[in-house]
Amino acid sequence: MILFPAIDLKAGACVRLLKGEMDSATVYNADPGVQAVAFRDAGCAWIHVVDLDGAFAGRSVNGNAVKAILSAGVPIQLGGGIRDMASIEAWLGRGAARVILGTAALRDPELVRIACRAFPGQIAVGIDARSGMVAAEGWAETSTVGALDLARRFEDCGVAGIIFTDIDRDGALGGVNVEATAALAEAITTPVIASGGVSSSADLLALRDRAASGIAGVICGRSLYDGRLDLAEGLRILADERAQTGAKIQADRRAEALGC
């Protein structure tokens, strides 16, 4: 199971929001590139990056900050304002290992399918849910589409992962929604990455113990910056044999579903 430390970008700085509210931003590092190097040196294999301004603007806004993060040499999955093939091609061409389609996945599901064919293994879908319903436009709008319904639309197109965020828990340090995440993961064959509310090592232990459901990773943000979660300890927990066994079970399940 992969631990993805989060770098959320607002006005060029590394910030964290509370329940997705832009006016609740707390700045943790004015230099996202330096933050990326710190995560790299701590042993992180991936970094989760979101252009918050881009999510609201519908286009990339913090491009220079993303480039600084890329210079650290750690694979990143990037979301926020990526809503057309030109943007997907541009960021993958600049070195992003994976792009995340959120609002685009809700509004234009065919784009996800086309992108998956063009860039196998490099397209993830971000499903941000408020009370079970998918939110879009930087979480400013809540749709009438359920999280599971949206995830099922992409079961057959080769999405690398579903990033499931419980908005009501994001940045609140109230604990990750293990049950909702595991239920989603069990209902689909696409790997699920948990996000929102991770507050301590206990949350990572709970997710690790449900790895066989299809939970492939977890995104950690405020808890790392506030020091409530020790990054080295978190990496050790998710490298545990139980997490690896769960990862093999879910890989076998997906291969069977795809007829491999």
C-alpha cells in the first residue's frame, strides 16, 4: 500500500484546506519544491499534488510550483484544472507520472476513456464526495451522481486508480472514512486510494487491515504537516506484509475481472 504525501497548491504555496474551503487555507511551506525534496528524502515513492486554484479556474494555475515539485525527481500524480486532452498531454509530457481527472470525469466521461487509451496506466479518476454524492468545480458544486455510480462508469477503460475523498473529513483530522472507502473498493475492480481525514497512525493501520478490499494507497496531508503522523512510521505501517498481501489479492481480483 502506497502512502502519498499531499502537496496542495494555492497562490504558489503549499497549503491545506479545511473541508475544501478555500478561505480556510493554512500555509505550511512557501516553497513546494523544497517540500517535495523533503518527502523524497524521507523515502516517499509518490507525491500527490493538487492545483487548488486550477480546480476552481478550470485550467492549470500553479504551473511553476508544479514544475518545482517535478524537479525533486519523485513520481507525482497531479490534479486540479486538468479537463482536456491538451492539458493531459502537456503535464504527462512535462514529467507527471499520472494525471487525475475529477470534474472532467463527471462532466465528460468519454475524455477519461480516450485518455486511458492514449496513456495506459497514467490516468486516475478523482471522486470527491459530500454525503456520498460527487462534488465538482473545486468542490464548489455537489452533483446528483453517487460516488459508486461514477466509479462504475470507468471499470472497463483501464483507469489506474480511483482517488476517493470524503470532503466532510478532509483536513479535519477526524479520522479517515474507512468503511465508505472499503465499501467502494469492494464494489469495483479498480484500485482505490483513500483520502480525507487521516489523523494518526491508527487510521493507516485501519486502512492497511482492509487492503484486501482493494484499497491501494492513502493520501496524507495536514496530519503530516502538523506532526500528528510521523512520516517514517506511516511508511513502515503501509510496507507491512499484511498490506502487501492485500495488494496481491486486489491485483489478482482485477486481473480476473479483466480476463487476464
